[in-house]
Amino acid sequence: MSDTASGSGEHPGVTDGRPGRGDGERHSEGTFTGWPPEAFDVLLRLQGEPPQALREECRKDRERLVRKPMIALLNDIADTSPEYEDFSVWHYRTNAWWWQHQGAVIRLARNIEMGLRFDLDGLRIQGAWWYPVPEQIKVFRQAVAAEGSGPQLVAIVDELRARDYEVTGDLMKRIPRGYPPGHPRAELLQHRSLVAARPLGCDAWLHTPQALDVVLDAIGELGAMMSWLVRHVKV
């Protein structure tokens, strides 16, 4: 388990960027009690292009009020199931975006993970299979085309959309070679990644231990998609 991150300079835990990889050990940060209201005050100060002096002035408060609660949340999530034990909570980088958003990721398999993001908009969750190796794209298409697993994924995606998840991904302009244009799952066959995300909100529960239950409920909503991906795309 991890509460550190390293890797590329992309935005973590969002649909338009690749998260880095953590390499630290799980820390004991105490039981999650929610984000203090003062966490928003710190993030407000860091909006725009905050100068380095302001970032350093806010660093300790941001660590205590924004990042530490995320670590505690991920630890409590990990306590609910061994499959959630491989996680990372992002540190800071040069780009101001990293100071304005606190991301975290739970890795379920290679390139298959769930992400959380805390910022002024509240909390956001996503499940993703992305940045795959070629073999993963191949087996994904095979599973989508198959009569058993293919319709199952269609039903999963439809259910997530009905729950207000935005389902996106890296799509080809046309159906890949070897599949007929009129294939009943043509749209899914065009995917080279699959991401389902939605905001969880910014209500009073965010400042209480109830936030853990809200996140666990959302993890449950994503469970069918993540299990399908681990079962059919893991290589």
C-alpha cells in the first residue's frame, strides 16, 4: 500500500490524464473523520497560478487539512477488503493543478484502477481501464464481441449511465478491422480504454465520517464494471 506518488506529470485520478505510480508504504493516519471545512479555505488560496512563496506558506495546512484526510480515507477503504490495499495518494508537483486537486488511486490490476479526487467541487470518483498494452486491447475486443461477456458489459455500462456516470474512453473513429460495421456492440469495440466517472458532491457529509460510506457505495456501483475488466482484460 502506498500514500506517495511518482511518475508522469499528468493529472491524477481524472479522465484526461495518466496517474503516476506510488512506491511508498501504507501509513497510519488514524480513522477517517471527513475533510475539515478549512480544507476549502486552503484550496481557495491556491486557485489560479499561486506563486511558489504562497504554495510553501500553504503546504503544511494543505497537508494536514487536504492530503492527510485522503490518506485516512484510503486506509479505511483498504480495511474493508484486501483488493483495495494497493493505493497511492498524490504528492505535489510544479504545476498548480496538483496543489488545487487532491487525487488518489486504488489499483486492482495492470491499468485497471479506481480514482478519487477532492477539490473545491467536492469529491469525485471514477473507475478506469486506460493506457493499456496492445494485448489488453485485443482481449477487451474479444470479450466485447463474445456472446456471453459482451452483452454483460453493455448492461453494466447502461446501468452506470442510468446512475449518472459519464462513460468515456479513447475511441477509434471506426470499428476495428475484423468486425462487421453493423456489429451490435460496435461502439464498445471502438474503445481502447473505458472510464466511468461521476461527482459525489460537496454536501455536509463530506466533513464527517459518513463520506466513507458514500465512497464505499460508489465503489459498489462501479464493482460490476471493475470486476468485468479484471476478469476479461487483466494480462
